[in-house]
Amino acid sequence: MSFRNLCCVVFLSFVSLYVEAAKPIPELVTQNGRHALMVDGAPWLILGAQTNNSSNYPAALKEVWPVVEQVHANTVEINVAWEQIEPREGEFDFSYIDYLLKDARKHNVRLILLWFATWKNNAPHYAPAWVKLDDARFPRVTLKDGSTLNSLSPVHRSTLEADKKAFVAMMQHLKKVDKQRTVILVQVQNEVGTYGAARDYSEAAQALFDAAVPEALVSGLEREPGTWSEVFGEDADEFFHAWHIARYCDEIAEAGKAAYPLPMNVNVALRNPFNPGKPGQYSSGGATDNVIPVWKIAAPHIDMISPDIYFRDYRTVKRVLELYAREDNPLFVAEIGNDQPYARYLFETLGHQGIGFAPFGMDTTGYTNYPLGAPGYTEAEFEVFAEVYRVIAPWAREWARLSFEGKVWGVAEPADTFEMDEQIWNAKHTEKDAASVAKDYTQRLDLGRWDAEVTYGRPMFWVAPPQGNFPAKGGALIAQLSENTFLVSGYHSRVTFLPSAEIEGERTMTVRVEEGYFDEDHNWIMERVWNGDQTDWGLNFDGKPHLLKVQMATY
């Protein structure tokens, strides 16, 4: 090689390194009550796939990537265990993380790392042996009768400092080795909280409970000062536990961000919003809907609180999305069951301005969490998520931008069919009159000058009333480009644009319906125009993905 060529190679190598290093660090941004996860400087929509808990080893990853590719996921959620990186105190091993980063880049996906440490679903199973076998140094939650639970207490500095040290070491390593920004988010712990007790009743915890509530919480919730019992009454035990777990997680997040400021979240083992039960029957101290305000005050370095959804019915899922989609909280469905009934909730999540969605158990390592998820792990069972991801994947970045900057709507088919076979479903339809059945499968969205009617289970070439799909699976997405122009896509649904009350009485027209796509430079490329049969009966979507640009007008 000549000296000149050698210089060119060296120069290009330096340019490549500079460009790589110059990639912006992912961040969560809020503007006018709307949220975006910025990746490579632009809004990113997480089309996620979360692995099973024990897939966090190089040998298991070969069972992950085929599923990720099948479902068109762009982001993989996978855990890093404390015991994995610090098997002996003070000795760190990041070889798994290095392997994972290399493998993810090879498969062109981003990563969300789940820090399994002090808590993983209540218990310290993923803590190193030197932690979980030392009750004296790392105390468990104590019950009123003096017995203990297998849940580490949040009130002891010894546990917090050990966990924080390991987490910071991991974040320092990521900063050093991930200039490509493959990791876009880090989850702090996993489904924190305690089952079997509302709080820790140990001597150390009781002393804190009998003291004054911290001023930040009192003023933040606009309460009068006093002890926990005086301020919160019958909620005192749960609020106390939530405060201390949230402060624990926040201190870890703050220290981790000081090393490498990636966005950080916590996920939530939910309580049923309509029938919650008592603290301890659900994971007390976790960021359940009733203590979100406590968490928001206690954990300012946690960027978002993310629900894990294993309710199958539409009514409950919709309520959970409403509770966690807040002006001060980006909605990210960090986990959802991987069975058929859950797939349609992608559309509802995006309609609540969600930044992401991730079914759990998306690999073929030989495990299923049925009845929470699917009974198996075949291609056919994963395909229900591939089908809904195909609807949005080709224009995911455009959707993410429009969701952050403009107005978007998304709905899922509102009926539930998972507890019945088709014969029973048909019988239920015969018990109702046609108008009542049609109402069950009709949703009306207010788009401003226009309304959109979304219906399910209709022949494409007919005005027959909606009958619904069996099983329920449909959905629709709409993004506004201007007052009269919209992007529309759907899945086993019909979308019909109608005049709103604002233009009632005026003559209206569908001027043009283009099918197309966005190129790499975000330019709209029209492929064909829908007209005639394709528009006379509304815009009909089956399982084949279509992206439409619809122009409406009055005249």
C-alpha cells in the first residue's frame, strides 16, 4: 500500500470514528404534554420484543433473533443480572454485555437493558449469592410477627450502595463500548414491590415510619405535615413503602445517569384498576396507579413509569393506558402478554400517544408463561404480532414524529372473544338486534373538521353493518398532516371519514386517496390511487398492510 493510500485509510478511519462518537445520546423529551424517545436525534417508536428471563446468555441468543426478525421488532428488551456482572464482590465481568451489543448490531436492532438486581418481581433471585445469602448485611422485609419475606428491604443503605455500585459500573462500561448507541433505554429493577405485606415492619423501618413524612412529599401532595399515619391514614403503610422503594430506585438512576445519561424507566406489576384488592395482594410499593404521584415526587430521575399488562379484556387495558399516559409520564407498555388477544392493543397504545410496546416471552428457548401469555412458542403464535407490527413498521419513524409534533389516533377492536369459541360468539350475536351488534363494533373519533368511523367485521364491497372479527383482532391508526389530510392504516377494519358537527350541512368529498410509503429521506412516494370500489364503501383493511394518504374537502 502506498503512503498516500495509507493516509487515506487512516483519515477515513478517523472520520468514521468521529461520526460514530458524534451520535447523540438517546433521551426522552416532553413538549406541550407530548413525549418522544429521541434516538439518533429523531423520535423513535419502540416495536419491541422482550425475551424470557433466562435468555440473557450468549448461548440463548440464537433462540431470540429469529423471533425478532419474524415479528419485525426494532428493539429487544433483555435483562442483565447483577449476579452475572458481579459474581464476586468488586469483580466485574461485562463479557455478556459485549457479546449482546455485537449480536444486536449484527441484527440491526436496538436494546433496552433490564437491570435485574435488588428486585425482580419482589424477590432478590438475580442478586449475587454474596448478597442473597447474607441477611445480616442485606436485610429482608420483616412482617409484624417478626418473620421475614424473601424481599429485600428498601430502607437499608448497605443494600442500596452495593446495588448502585454495580449499576454504575455497568453504565460506565456502556459509555465506553456503546458509541453506536445500541442501548436506548435502561430499566431500573423489575416490577419492584412486595407481595405478602404492605411494607417492611422491621425496627429500622418502623423508626422511619414513626417519623415525619419528608417535606418534599408533604408539599408535593399538598398535605399537612405529620407522621406517615397522621398524613396518609389507612394508606400510610403502602405510601411509606412506595416512597422508600422509589427513592431507592431514583438514587440508583441518578448515579447511573451521572456515569452515562441514558433514559431510565421502571416497570409495574399492575393492580386491577377496577378491583384492586389490598396492598400485599398486589405488589405493594411498586408504582401502581394509586401511588404514581408518590413516585413522581420521590423519583425525578426515573423518566417514565411503564405498565406491564396481562389483563386480556379491552375495558381494563384501555383504563390502564389512560392511567399511565400522562402529561408527566410517557406511555410505554414495557411488557404485554404474547397471546393473540393482546396484539390488537398496539393500536390502542399508539392512540394514547404511546412511545412503545413490547410483548413478553418472544423467543424459542423452551418456556411459556401461559396462562398469562400464549400456550406455546411456535411461529404461528408469534405471527399475530408480526401482522400488527407490519402495519406500522414501514413508517414507524414518521408515526413517532407525528405523534410527538401533531395529532394521532389509534383504536383497537373493543370486543372480547378470548373466553368463547366461535359457536358461542355467533350465538351471542343472534341474541342481539343488528343495531346493538353494530354499536358494539363501531368507534367514532373526533379529528377536528372531520370524524373517523372505525368498524370491524364488514365485507369490503357492501354497506352491511359491522359484525366484528372472530377472534377480535382489528385496529386502526390515523395521523393528521393538515386540517383536511390524514395518513391512515388499519388491520381487519374499515375507516370512513365523515363530516363533524363543525361542517355539518356542507357538501363534502374524498378528493384523493393515495397508497404509498416514505423513503429513507422521509419523502412520500405515491404508488397508486384508491378509487371506485376501494373508496365507495369506506377504506377497508384486511391483514395486508397499506398506508394511505387521504385528502378530504368541502365544496
